[in-house]
Amino acid sequence: MEQVFGWIGQIFQTLLRFLPWLVIVPATSGGVAFVHGHRIKEWKPGLHWYWPLVTTYKLMTTVRQTQRIQSKVIMTKDLKTVTVGALVTYYIDDVVAALVKIADLPSDIIERSQGAILAEVSERTLEEIQRDRIAFNLGLTARVGDALNGYGVQVLQAQLSEFAPCRAFAINGHAAVGNYSLWTGF
């Protein structure tokens, strides 16, 4: 008997794909509809009808968001090793670019931001960074914004959340332990 009801349920679900469906996009989000799998249609906040048989869609939050950038060990221009962590605050200004050009936006923001942080810290001395943290954060914001340009993300602020001199210990392939000033890429 269960098999009969399961079979009837599958038929009913298949028939529902032939009917249009209503999607509500909230004011804090945007979306993209993929009509016939290749035609891209932007959905602004509001009500949207779509045909499940020929259309799929993705929604994304577009309002202000913050992404934590994990701490890494970086070498400054004066060859000092420092631990650096950051926060990137952004919003989505082009939902089509954010959903179509990137598979996983938060991971991409982390990756590109880490590259920008590496570049910005490695071009300055420890003293320069410590002397004027506000100016450094402004430069970091511009650098992260440039790294994410073209992907639908508008960076509002990038700032250091962790910054401290450190010593890095490296273990080479032969299990020898040494005290090194270590540069690690991202």
C-alpha cells in the first residue's frame, strides 16, 4: 500500500512542475533565475513567478555582512614575523556577478582578502603599521576592494582584528625543529 501512495506522490510532484510557482524575494536579498539553464534574469526584492520545469533560481542576502579572515603568520617589510587576522565588512551591489561568477562567495572573499592582507602587510614595516593603524586600515580596505572588484561585492571596511609580533616554529621534512622567521603564504 505504501508503494502505491509513494507512486501517486511522485506523479503529483511531477505534475506540479508544469505549474508556475510564486517566489518572494525579501527586501534584504536579491536573486537570479536561470531560465532554460543558460538565460540569466535578475530578481529584485518582491514577488516573482517562475516555471519549475524550465527555471532554477538562487537567492542571496545583499545587505551589510561581515566576514572574519582567519589569522595567518606574515613577514613585514623589515623581516618581522607577525600574526594577522582581519574583518571584512561588505555588501552585495551586483547579485548577478556574485551568484554567476563565483560558486562560493564567502570562501572567495576569504581567499582574495588574505591575498590583499599579505600584500599590504609585506609592503610595510612593523613600525609603519603600528604608528597609524587607521591609515593602514584605509589602505587595507582599498586593497581588499580592488581584489574583489568585478565580483559584485562592495567592501565597506577591512580592518585588522588581530595583529601581534610572533615567532614561528617550523618542522622540516626530517623532523628537525628550528626557530625561524617564517613567511607563510596563503
